[in-house]
Amino acid sequence: MPFRTLAVFLAFMAMGFADAVGPFVSLAKAEFQLSNTVASLIPFVGFSMFGLLSVPVGLMQDKRGKKFVLVLGLLVAFVGLLNASFGLTEFWRFLVTVLMVGAGAAILQVAGNPIMRDVSEPGKYSRNLSLAQFVKAIGSLSGPMIPVVAARYFGADWKVIFPIYSACLLVTILAIAPLRVEEKKQEARAATLGSCLGLLRNGYVFAMVMAIFVYVGAEVSVSAGIPLYLKERFEIDINKVGLLGTGLFFMALTVGRFSGGVILNWMPPRRFFLVTCAASILGLLGLYVPDSTVATASFFVIGLGFANIFPLVFSLAVEKMPEHTNALSGLMVTAIVGGAFLPPLMGLVADATSVQASFLVPMAAILYITWVAMINKKEKA
């Protein structure tokens, strides 16, 4: 694998650092003595950056190039992490860090997904994008792991994560900066906000962007609903089975993304897309079996199914319309804000019926994505 591909993989790991916002909520709440309302601002501040920055950054990328934007995202996140690396005692400074790390991750997503196509060998884009999502998952897992390891084995404070992340980002910047990337030809004319949003009038593009929107919402909904499901359905102590439920789901995402990169060496992406959808549906149906072992195993199956949906949707759309890579990237990364909409809907269903019934929300999302997978299969045929 070329060095330039490995350098881009490091950028994907840096994207995963933004997912540490979840574990930060409880840690920061205790550290700064926050109310639940104020603590809820932490993930909102970081997550909102995807909706605000993705399309404008996609347009800037069209003019300045993907490598420039990739380095910019790394620098924004790096400065934010440095802000928290030395004597973090005020909540507003912590919130600035979350904001900048979220902004950096949004910028990295816009540049990272399409630049992987530029550094990939012919026919290896879908495979490399799935492997990149695996690397990103490792970065995500570091969020809850580093504070625990630091406290248990080194007696260190949880805020040690900031200088560690800063060092990792510095290494990534130094690896990316000297790269010579031959960017594949994009639009003949520079994209504008109007032309970018105008792509949504294309039925295929709209379907693929909505697939990203509902997928991210489904992933966030499932990860948030696991402990509530186990408590309500089987009266299992959330604190004792967090690793067994939520941990299995995230472990499956990590394993599935690595496996997807291997499988795509011999299975066509469109066929694999249908397989991942089938696994997701099977896992969600398992939650309705009245057995705790089956239900817990189902979370692992769901994670395996979910693992490669994002890279498959993204790569298939770009492969079909490579002349609109930057605009597509901006639209699809913007669609990540779906994670802010489906979980509240799932909560409304849970309050009105039950937590088990609320999993029909991610089921509906996956059924829609399966329809999109069938469209892609027919397009190829």
C-alpha cells in the first residue's frame, strides 16, 4: 500500500477523535459541575459543525483542492486540542475545543472521502474507503478508552486525552504536508452553492444523500437505545452490561469495517451493499426475539451490517458522478446531521409505546437504504 494512502488513513483516525464528544459529556459534567441542559450543549456544538460547514467547505475545496482542505481540517482540530492541553479549568474553553474539533472533523470528512479516491489504485476506492472507516473507528474507540486506561494504570486525569490527540494530529499533519496528490479532474467550472444544491434535483443524488442522512440517524439511535432496551426489556443493569451491549455494537462496527475492506477485494460493491442491508435487517429483527442472549448477539449483527453503509453509499455516488466529487462530498457530509433528527423521533416512539417498538425507527431507515441499494444494483445492470 503506497505511503500516501497510509498518510490519508491517519487523517481518518483523526476524524474519529471527534466521536470522543460522547464520553466527554459525563466527564465534563462532573468536572465543571454542569446541569444536564448545559451538558447537552457539548455534543450539539460539535455535531452542528457538519451541517454548517460541509457545503461551504465543499465549494472551497473545488477552488483550492482536496489536500489544502485536508490540511486545513487537521490544523483547525489541532489548534482546538492545544487549547485544552494546558490547564483546562474553564468550561467555555472546553466548549471552544469541542467546537473546533467538530469543525475540523467536518472539514476532514469533506476532503478525506474524495481524496482517498485520488490516492487509491484503480478499482480499490470502495475497499480503501471501508478500511479508512475502520481506521476512523479506532480513533472513535480511543475516546472512551484513553481516560479509563490513564486513570486506572497511570493515575492520570481524563484531560490527558487532549495532549495525546494533539501529538497524533501533529504527526498526521507532518505526514500529509509533503504528499504530492494528483487530484482527478473535477467540474469543468467551479461549483457554486446553487450548482451544489442543484444536484439534489437529480433523483439518484437525492436518494443517496438521504441514505447518508437516515443511516447516521439510525446508527446514533441504535447506540443510544441499546442500554435503555436492555434495561426495559430484560431488567439488566445498564452499568454492568455497557460493554456487552453498546461495546459489542461498536466492536462490530470496527470489525465490520475492516472485514468490508477485505471482502471488497473480491465482491462487487453493489452486491456487498445488499448483503450489508440484509445483515442489518436480520439484526434488528433479532431484537424482537424474547431472549436476552439473542438480543445481545443481535446488536453485534447490527453493527456488522451498519459498518460499511456509509463508505459504500459515498463511493458508489462518487464513482457514478466523478465530475461532481466536491459537491457530492459537501452534500453527503452535511447529511451527517441526520444523527440529530432520528434519535428524538425514536425517543418519542419509546415514550408513546416502548423502547423495543422504537427500534422500528432505525428499521425504517434501513429499509429505505435497502431500496437505495436495489436502485444501485439495477443501475449497474
